[in-house]
Amino acid sequence: MTLYQTIQGSLLFFLLSKTLGTMLLPVNFLISIGVLGAILLLTRWAALGRKMLAASALFLALCGFSPLGKLLILPLEQRFPPWDPSHGAPDGIVILGGAIDPDLSAARGGPVLDRSGDRIVAAAALARRYPNARIVFSGGNANLLADDSAKEADYALSMLEELGVAKARLTAERLSRNTVENAEFAKKIANPKEGERWLLVTSAFHMPRSIGLFRKAGFKVEAYPADWRASPSKSLSFSSVAINGLERTEVAMREWIGLAAYRVTGKTDDFLPGPDQN
């Protein structure tokens, strides 16, 4: 495969993930079904429209209030155990983007954390614990339409500096738009040597897909999961606030869809990578 074909394939995959992949996410899909159902009420297919509206409302409630989101996200979060520090200090740490909103940060003139901000907190704590470890933050702008003025890595590095991490230890990878590019570009920048140990910091639910892609890229990393979203002891509890359940369901389904898509397209070697494959 030529470089041009590789670039074309990467661009097509990115475009599909941001269009078709986004449309298939539960909340977007169910709202679309509801809107289409409402439109059909004005036509001779009104009976079908009523059924679509009812199904949309029912499944939105199911996703929002039931334990569905927790049951979907727990297998992802528990796939990799917490990192064991008894094996010794790491040589480097890779932090995946997704913790900072680059567009909002650009608009406000400083880093703005989103729901996955624990990735930054965990990385800063690791950096302080292991002062000799190199640190690579990998993250550009994952939006479909983005320019060079809003790159997550730029704001992440400034925040890590504010948290006490020396600037000389930090390296930015600011071009990646998805996890495939995170793995490929981070490896080029880190240039890991034989025998070096690198940690990968990302959300626990995102770790299986990330590890699979880093393995495919030939970058051996150890999982350091952060940013958990569900408790095993409360996996069957209902949510009193629908938005919390909807978010968990959305996050979990995004990962499961991503795992399937990456496996089908050959970007990973396993559907659900685990620690037994290290």
C-alpha cells in the first residue's frame, strides 16, 4: 500500500467515524427516530410515526434511568486492573487526549477540562512520583472541522506545567485526531528503546481499544487506567438523573462500536484486548 493510499484510508475512516459513527450513537439515533416519527405524523404513515415516537421515548428512558449504561461500561473499565507500581519506575508516560476541550480552551484563552479531566490529574501525580520519566501528551483536535489554532496538547502541557511538571520533561504530539493516530504519532515522538517501560494513561473504559491500537503500532505500553464511570457494587442501580445514564450509555456504546470497527478494518488484532496479551 502506498503512502497516498494510507492517507486516503485514514481520512476516510476519520470522516466515517465523525459522521456515520456519530449518527449511530444511542442518543443521536433515538432522537433521530423520534424526529422522523414526528414528521410521519403529518403524513399517511402516521401510525408508523406514533410507534417510532413511542419507541424513541421508551428507549431514551431506558438508557437514561436503567442500569444499562453501567452494565455496558463495566466490562470495559474492568478489563485492565490498576497499574502495579511494585515493578519499578517507568521510563516514560503517554497521556491520551480527551481531557480538554480545545475549541472552548481557545475561546477562553486557557485550558478547559471536560468530563475526562482525571487523565490530566493522574498524569500529574505520576510525573511527580517519577521525576525521571519522560512525558508525551498525544492529542490534537478530534472535531470534524478544526484549524491549527485549537490543539489539545498545547493546553494540556500548559496545565501540566501549572501542576508542577517541568517543561523540559514534556513533549506535545498535537496532530492526532483519533486513537489510531494517537498510537502511531506517539510512538514516533517517544521513540521507545528496547527494554524501556512506558505507561499509557487514559480513561479506564477507553483502555482496551487504546491498548489494542498501541500494540498494533508496535508500541509496548502498560495500562494506567483513570477516570472510572461506574462502580461494580452498584452496577444494577437505577439513575435518578437521566443525563448521567445517557452519558454512560453513550460513552460505552462509542467504545463498543469503536472496538468492532477497528477489529473489522484490521486496525487491531483482537476485538477486546486484555492484559493477558501483553
